[in-house]
Amino acid sequence: MTIKKNIKRTKIVLGSIILSFLLLNVVTHTISFFYFAKYKNQFIILQNDIPIGTRIILMVLILLISWFIARFIYVIMLSGEGSIFDAINSSLLIFFYLLLTAFTVLFGQMLTPFIIPFLFLIIFIFTLYVLWKFFGKLFLSVIVIFTIFVILITYFLINSQ
């Protein structure tokens, strides 16, 4: 009974962490993409007068934080009787989500606005694979519908200004 309880707790923790990082990235990249489509200039979160050295230091700090969170996910998955393959996929997914968010915030205005949504699309497809493998088709379909709903709400909020 304790193994099933541990697996259920692991699924709840992993699902909530993946969902929170997914929503953070969906909102960030939707704002960035539609802001460019509407105003023809990029959405700048950090101003351009911040030196590149400061941006690199912040990127290294976020890289370390994302590594620790990914390691935490890996340990949770292994303690929850998950397979090593699922643990590695889940931890890499969280690692790449944090890395993409940091890259968008710190260096987003230095690239064309279509590269970052393309990278997000690749990570989103990887998310669908991990969620399908670990949670099943029902949870995956709910997450996809919820993600589309969040994109539409963000789009309408941007266009209402």
C-alpha cells in the first residue's frame, strides 16, 4: 500500500511542477510572440542598458538553480518507484523549461522573436511525450486543452490593450 501511495504522491508533485513551468513558459512566450506581431518590436523584459556580463552571471545562477531543481525531480522520481528513463526525461524537461525561461528574459531581445517560440514548441512536444508516458492520455488531453485555453486568454489580454 505504501508503494502505491508513494507513486501517487510522486505523480502529483511531478504533475504540479511540470504544469507550473509549462504555464510560466506558455504565458511568457505567448506575450512575447503576440506583442511582436502587434507592435512589430520585441517585448523587452530587461532593459538594453544592462551589461552583458550581468546577464551572463544571472544566466549561470539560473542554470545552477535549474540543475538543482532537475536533480530534485530526479530523486523524487527514483524514490517514487519510477523508472530511470522517466526520471531522466522529467528532470531534463524541467531543466530545459527553466533554461528557456531564463534565456527569454535575459537574451530574448537579442534574437529574432520566432526562434524562442520555435524552441518552446520543441520543448512542448517533449512535454507531451513525458506526460503521455507518465500520466496517460486523459491527463495529456486535459493539459493540451488547458494550454490552448491559457494561450487564448493571454492573446485576448494582449489585444485588449
